[in-house]
Amino acid sequence: MSSFVPEKGLMAAMGPVLFGVAFLAPLIAQSLEAASLPVPFDLEPIDVGLGVGLILGVIAALRGRWI
């Protein structure tokens, strides 16, 4: 199990979180809009994308892998 200890540098440790926020969040938001899916709690699609992307990125960083 990996942790946020930057043995290879801070960017390598935070890479999955950055990927989740910078790539997955807009992808999730655009997918929600394209599919005309309702967004919970009257949020914007990007807010939902940022939340899901951040959660997935943190999980991937802690586990050390995406799958």
C-alpha cells in the first residue's frame, strides 16, 4: 500500500490526484452534460466531476494503482 510520502518527489506522489482533477473532472462533467443526466443537489456538472475526480485520484494515490 502506497502513501503520500514523496519518495520520488512531490509531483510523483500527487500525480494521480492531479490526473483526477485535471483530466477526469472535465471528462465526467462533459459526459454528464452529453448524456443529459440529472446532477444531484442542484450542483453544476463540473462540481460533481471535481468531487468524483478528486475522490478517485486520492484512492489511486493511496492504493498506488488505478485498478
